[in-house]
Amino acid sequence: MTATGEIRPLQRSVRIGRVSAIWRPRAVAVAASAVLLTLAISILALGIGDFIMTPDRVVATLLGQGNASEQLIVLTVRLPRILTGIAAGIALAVAGAIMQTTARNALASPDLLGVTAGASAGAVAVITLGGTASASGFLREVGVPTAAMLGALLATVLVLVITGRTGLSGIQPLLVGIGVSAFFTGAVSWFLISAPIKDAARANVWLTGSLNQRSWPEFWPIALSILVAAVVLVPLAHRLDSFQLGNDIARSTGVPVARTAIVLIGISVLLTAVSAAAVGPLGFVALMAPHVIRMASGTTRASLFGAAAVGAFVVVASDLVARTVLAPIQLPAGAVIAIIGGPFLVWLLISQRRKTSL
Amino acid sequence: MTSAEILELQAQNVSVTFGGGEPALRSVDVTIRPGEITAIVGPNGSGKSTLLRAMGRLLRPTDGAVLLDGVDILKRPTRELARDLGILPQSPIAPEGLTVVDLVSRGRDPHRRWFDQWAASDEDIVNLALEKTGMLELAHARVDDLSGGQRQRAWIAMALAQETRVLLLDEPTTYLDVAHQLDVLELIQRMNTVDRATIVMVLHDLSMAARYSDRIIALSDGEIVADGTPQEVITPAVLATVFDLGATVILDPLTRRPHVLPGRRLGAHW
């Protein structure tokens, strides 16, 4: 039927009271699938270890119907570790999604830009220089995240100053990131060499990026930061769409560009730093998760919620693989992510190159 | 004061200097009259785009101010200003895969609140903007798949959906063949006559500027050297001063507007 004058609605929208949004069925379905997959892998991960439990026993235990030993294994031993993984995955993925969209560069992610390396240098500095191995635990608990934050901020300022001269397009930020990363990696090596052997050993464990031995003290700082980020991002997220059209159009359509960019990058740095402070530098999650959700949803930018779900899945799944594949040896989750992430980055570079060399 | 005296967009004593070099604009004073189409012309590097971008708050003047209805535009909240004043930069680039309707919807940004992302009125306005620009059939096409003329119409549709009283356009016909230049300029003229939008545009083609604008401002070396109706500005004398161009100006028998026949360059230039 080719009725003339018939106006087909161009966008379907949803309205609940005063709240309205454009309805994108595919994006919603993809995000919902990612959440379900994360839930499934988490339940699986809660059941797998030295003491194996079936998923239905895990669910029963989570609902308070497990016996004493099941409760100990699931709620006390494994749950905090997996929640820390979920939180770190969310934080890294959201940090990456914000960075990519704000910089309008598919390769801009906190780890490739050297922000993660900056956080590492800060954290290792406190672990190794902040006193001997007998220094009080409290200083370390407060000191490591703060130092990671300062290191990440320092790296960000460096990157912004340098890219201010080189430009933010194409492969430039990546090259700047390599330089900044090299600088902070050098600093880390220096701290490790000059530190007492006990401190150096502990710093080395932290540097592998792992969920081993991680529990509530690591979980809460990330969870709190995600909450803060969510409060800031909910009203700001729609501005990311304007950012994609370039600074001029964003300003012309009413976005205070400089102020918004500073807040967005600040949130991205905060999330990267707290996650690094808690579980060490987990590379590639911030780069991969936004691209996966964007391509799966068929949208022009990664939705923050969808990226968060993918990030959580990647970290929990990698940790599960890391601690089971060579059991009883526990690999760091970061190693597994790097094995997938390395080829992904290569593929991304090749496809980017095709697009930009018109 | 009668309504005819309301001063819409006004550049007061605006100077712009980039990084310690020669000033790109030297104390420019200009008042854009509401309801008119004003074209800014001049040779490359004369400061046309700089003036337009300063008036569109994309550039902070080194000295002087730009006023909209008497208020400094840099002192107004960005979102509120975006409901009155829009600017389309030269050759904007859409993100890969963005559809036309999604692009045009961005024009509604300054009108909506974060919890109210898509009101029924937004839908109607976007629909109308697509219809007016002839982009309704291409609503779901990807912007990066469009031809140059279609792409420019999509961006203009976005500006139309923004519903600003004043719209500034930086070389809206760049890279378009003559037929598509006409399409875009006819569209801009309709925005002016039908939607009562005040238009300021930077144009390279002098005959097109003469044909489609009420007023032409000619810039040279960051200063206004001529300002008036097309008949007043597009003259051999002005063209000689501004472009160092010897030219014959004839009257287009169809439009009754001046038409430039370029002759030869005056003096040596390299």
C-alpha cells in the first residue's frame, strides 16, 4: 500500500508521566541481554571453585536458604570478590564510554591514554614509599586510592596538554598515551627497584590486575564512586549525543562544552582511578566494552548502561576463566582480558584506518 | 521605540586576534536587522568566518562584545541562548552511522529537559523540519551515505528544528554544484520568508549573494569596506577594492539583481 500523505511516526517514544525518551528496541534488548548474561555468569562463578555448587544451590543460598558451609562459601568468600569484579567492570566501561564519546575518538580510553598507568604509579608509590611493610593498614587503605587518583589526574593533565598541541584526531592520542604510559611505567619500575623486597612483592601482586584476595574493602570505594558518577551522569548523559556532532554544533545547540567536558573527563578519571586502586590495572575493558555495546546495539555511541553491563560481564567472566583454567594455579584476571583485548585492539586499529583513509 | 527599531544581533567593536598575529577582525561594528537575509562576502582570510563565528558565540572576541537584543551573548545561559541563536559551521561532520532523523532531533536539545527527552511536540517539529527540507523520505538514511546537497539539507533541517530567531550559516553551499547551491539557497530563503528567521550567511559566490540576500557586508583585512543592498555593494568599484578584481556587473534580467562577470586581477599578487 502506498498511501500518500500518511505520516508514519519517525521515532517511537515512551512516556511515563513527565519522563519521556526515544524508544530504541534493539538497544534496550541488547542491554537487557548483557545484564542477564552478567547475572548468569555471576551465579556460575559463585558456584565454581574448590567447593563446587550447582546454580540452583547458589541462588538458594543467595536467598538465605543455604546451609552454614554454603553460606560461608558463597556469601563470605566468593560474593565480595565477584561484586568487586562487577563494580570494577562497570567503572572501567563507563569511564571508557565517556572518554571515547567526549574525545570523539574510538581509541580514546583511559588505559590507552596512560591514565591507568598514572594511577598505577600513584598506587605503587604509596605501597612502596609510604612506609615499610609494617606501616599501618589504615594509611594504606586511604592512601592507595588517593594516590591512584592523583596519579591518574596527573596523567590526564599531561595527556590534555600534549594533545592540545597534537590534536585529538586519529591515532594521535594513542601515540601520546604510549609516551605517557612509558613515563609512568618507568616510574613504577623505579619504585619497585628502590623499595624493600616485601613492599615490592605486594606492589607486584597489585600490578597484575586481579580479583584474588579482593573483598568488601575493595568493593565499597568503587561502588560509592559509581553511585556518585550515576548521580552526575543521569542529567549529563544526553549531552554526549551533542558532543558527537563536534564542539561547534554542541555549543550551538546549547551545551556548555568546556564545563561539560571537564565534568565528564573528571568522572572518567575518578572511575578509572578507584577501579585501579582496588583491583589493579585491568587493561582493555574500558576500550572494549563501549565498542561491543555500540556495535551490538547499532547506535552511533555506546550507551553508558549497556557499556557498564558488558564491562561487568567481561571482568567476571575473565576472572572465572583465570581461576579455573589452570586450577589450582590462579591466573590474574588482567592476563585473560589482555589475551582477548590485544587482538581486539589490533582489529580496531585496522578498521579505524580503513575508515579514516578516505 | 517602534518594533522596527529592535536591534536583534549586534557586533560592537569586535576585534579578534589569533595567537599574537595580525588581528583577524579590527573593531567591527555591525547591526543585523531582524527579518533580513544578510550575506557576508570577502576574499579568503578577510575575516568573514571569524565575524560569523564571533557573532555565533563559537569564538570569544579579543575585544568588544556581541549583543542579542542588547544582552551580551556570552553572559546568557548557553541553553537559553540556543533557543534564540543557532549557527551552522562550515562542513560539519556527523558521527558514522547517524540517521537523518536522529541528526535533526538534536536540534530539539535546547528545548528539552533531561527527564523529558522526547515530547510529542518534538516529534511534530522534527517531522515538519524534514518535510520543509525535502528530507522526509530520507529520514532513516545514514547521513554519511547522503550526497553533498542532501547532507547540507539535513544539517539545515536540524537548524530548522532548533527554531531559533536568528540563524548563522558558514558557507552553506561549499562543495555543492550550482543546481544544489540553488536548492540550498532557496531553502534558506523560505526559512526567512515563511518562518521569519533572520539569516546571516557567509558566501563565496558574489552573484548568489546578490540574488538571495537583502543586504551584503563586504570585508577586507578584518574591516567592513562596504555595507548595503546588493545593488549598492556589488559594483565594479567595490569589487576592485575588496577582491582586487576588475569585473563587469550586469543586471540579471530574471532576478533584477546584480550579476558579476569576472574580468582580470588588478596588480600582481605573488
